[in-house]
Amino acid sequence: MSVIPRPEHPRPQFMRESWCSLNGEWEFYRDFGASGKDRRIFESASFDERISVPFCPESRLSGIEYKDFMPSVWYARNITVSEKELAGRVILHFGACDYETTVYVNSAEVGKHIGGYASFEFDITDFLKLGENRIVVNAFDDVRSRRQPRGKQSSKFYSVGCDYTRTTGIWQSVWLEFVSDKYVKKIDVNATDLNGSVTLGVELNEYVSDAVLKVLVSYKQKTVLEESFSLSGIVSTVSFKIADPKLWNPDSPELYETKFVLEAGGKPVDEVSSYFGIRRVDIDGKRVLINGRSVFQRLILDQGFYPDGIYTAPTDAALARDIELSMELGFNGARLHQKVFEERFLYHADRLGYLVWGEYPDWGVDPSDPEVLHIMLPEWLECVARDRNHPAIIGWCPHNETSPHFDRVQMDTNVSAVYDATKAVDPTRPVIDTSGYVHTDRTDIYDIHEYSQSPEYFRELVKKHREGIYFANPHKNNRTYDGKKPFFVSEYGGIKWYPESQEAMNDRKLSWGYGNAPKTPEEFRDRYVGLTEAIISCEEMMGFCYTQLTDIEQEQNGLYYYDRSRKFSDDIYDAVREVNTRKAAIED
């Protein structure tokens, strides 16, 4: 019997016992003419190739490893459904599929989803029959269209600059869930009251006249609350209070385990296991507070690429290991950059006390295009709604490096609209409207991307910032910072290093980092320490984000190699850890 890849439950915050992973071998077909729908191959065709889901066909782990453009790909597999499983509803889940997905069951179309990063699901019950059934999935993906967000996926044949190997089609887990006719569709948790009051937004799949939600909360396997609530409709709000609340923070990531039991007619019809953390994020002048305490954000840029799985971690342990590698060097969080990470990563961040910024892969579309809101906003809000229960997420950032060369009026309109919509969906967290270049006045936090490799120049910039001549690159951030809101350097460093001689590095034209590479590990150490020290010593700065955690393909500026092996000796890493963990001036 073959081993199922990525067999763990994909949603630790919303787990039922009655589920079945569909990861593993699927039939596969490359539809280069994107004509499969016209040919109606979903009705009868079988596909000769085999692919290992959830790995994209560009990856080695998929068994395909085809890196040219594939505008359309098809997947198919048979499943067997029992009479017991058909007694309720059957939900087909996709962690993510890039980009426009159409799903068929037994030749009938059951639904479409647009977006390469948000999770989605379809109720396929009415399309199933007892016994064997056939699922067919089509993914249309055109990163060159400039009509779909692509993040750091290259729109050229080769990976180039800071764009890397593409991901087409399914790249996160696929699974079935078997539920009753009446079930809990979603639960939003607001646990930002430090006194322990928790509010739940409960959504059912349909109206249940006598619905009761039983809530059981435990802390370290000891029950601390058990209450029942009558639900008033499809969408209801209920509240309860935890006595002597234990707060989630980076030093002590306390989590409460929960069980939600839906009752109808006095009988249990659905049960969901979850967890939450009590945590509040506030802005106090130039400080960002977690539970009322100023916490300096020592962040690493994490782009979530893997040499064997591309967008998909080879194992669940690999997801956790990236966080552990970061924390070993004194970082307390990350910008999850130009990619919406899978929920398993956020689960590990929650349990390890790792601060993360939820971001959107907006590269690939023109932020000044009047139509861009129709393209990106629905999916972005899906992502915010999916992930807002995670205490590790301490802010949102829907745009990155929106250039002043675009139409400024329309771009400001778009960026402001996305900011407003994000705050409407989640008012509990700060939002950076657009990272690095041109902010609007709506942003909760200002930031800058500055890749100077000179610690002396960096210290001078920090000195001027402290004196009221604010950190700004006139070619990029040409919107004046008012000196009142929090500010941080959200990209810096990017020091390139690989162990060949300087001459060999110059010969490797595809490999790059920012500025001139240091000639020795000691020079790397001194540059890293000097740049970071300048930021930490400035009482005007609420954090930093160093570029980046690992090398990625041609980009050789990680603190680890692409395969996560160590680049430097212990003494170099010790110096990185020491400066990263110094008490920051703003924390005083």
C-alpha cells in the first residue's frame, strides 16, 4: 500500500473525525491548448500520466517535474462512497489550487473557484452515488496574463531575479469530509478581551429551528468551561468568559482546546475540535503592543519555497522546522511574503509563539488597474476570513511595493479600498496598506524597504529618522511619513553569500543578492550585526524584517541554504542570534 503524502489533517482549527485524505496518486493530463472543456474530457477520458497530490507538476515530489508553461491541467481519481457516508452531506475540500478551478463529479460540474491561494470547498452529495464515483479537476493558470495574482512565480520561462519556479494546479491537500444534514459551517473566534471574554460568530449550513451549540473549553487537558447556547438562525453570536485567562504571547503561547457540539432536537448532529488563544494587538503611538506590552518585532522574510515541493512543504515537520530555524537565530516572527501559507504552518506558529504577518501575493496584477479590485479583493478577503482565528497573525498586508510609476490616483483608490475592506472583515489587527514603497494615509503602520549594505550609511539614516528627517527613499516612498504612527524597516539586508571564491561568485551570473558579497564569513557577520544594531538602537523603530530565511533558487541571500542546511559556523550564527535578541530601544 502506497504511503499517503502529507496525511495530517489540513485544518487543525476545524477538525472532524469523519474525514478522508485524497492526497496521493491521481491521473494527470497536460492540456496545452486549454481545449479540454470544449472536448468534454471530463465525461469519459482517462489520463495516462500519474501525479502525486498535493505537489504541483513543476515539483520533483509530484513525479512530473515539468517546468514549462501549462495553461491548463487536469486531474482525475475514483473514490468509493459507502451507504453510511451518503446518509449525510459529503464536502470536498481543496487547500489551494492555482488558479481557476472547475470540479466535476461523475461528469457533472459541481462548482468553480477563482484564486490560487484561498481554500475552498464544494458540497458534492447530490452528485454522488453509492459505490464508485469519479472526481475530475481542471485548473486553468496563466501567470503571463497580468489578470491574476502570481506572487513570486516567474512569468518567464526561467526563474529570474526574485521570481522563482511556478506552481500550477493543486498545491495543498485535498480531502473529503462526511457530515450530517445539519452542520457547523464556520466559527469565528474573537478572543481579544484580556479579561477572558470570548465571542463566537457561528454559521450553520442551514436554518435549524431548535439548534443548540455546546461549547467545551479545556486548558492543558483540564476542562475550564462547559456551556450551551441556543442559536437564533443560520448566523448567530454567542459569548462566554474564561476565568483566570492565560494569555497567548510569544514568550508563552497559551492555547485553549475547544470542542463544539451542535445539537438539533436534543441530539448531537455535528462535532468540531478547535483551539484559540487570548491575545490582543494594539497601537500606542509608535509602539505595537501585544497584550499591553511593547514587543519589538524581530522578523525574517519567509517566502515558503522548497527545492523538492516548490510551494508545498514535503512534510508537516518541514513546516515546523522553518519556524524553528528562524527562532534558533533569535527571530520572533516572519513576514509570510507574497504567498498565503497553508493552515498547518499557522498552527505551528500558534503553538510555538511565532508572530506572523498575513500577506497576499499581489504581484502579477497592476495595482492601478480599475479592475484589480474584482481580481484580487474577493480572494484576499477569503484568506483573511480563513485565517483570522490564528493568534500568531498580528497584522495583515495585502500589497507589496506598489510603485509610484503606476497611476497614483487610481492606485490610491484601490489600495485604500482594500485596506477598508480588510479592516471591515477583521478590525482586531493592524493593516499595512502596502509594504515598502508608496503608502496612503490610511495605513496603520508605515514601513520601508532599504537594502543599503553599508552599516555606516544605515546608521546615518537611522540618525536622521530619529531627528525627524524620516527614513525615505525619494524614488519609492514619496509620501511623507508624519512621525506619529509606528514605523519599521520591513525589508533590509539580503546579504548574498555562498562559499566559493569571489571570482567564482562573479561567474555565476544567475546567482544574486543585494550589493557586493562579503569576502569572508566574518565580513558577513560584521555587516549583519551593523545593519541590525542600527535598527534595534532606534527608539522610533517597532521592528525589523531581514531578507531572508533561506536561499531560493538563484537568489543566494538566505541565512540558510535552500535545502535548509547551515551556511555558517556556530560563531557566526551566535553573533546573529546575539544582536537579534538585544533589548530594543522602543521596548524601554
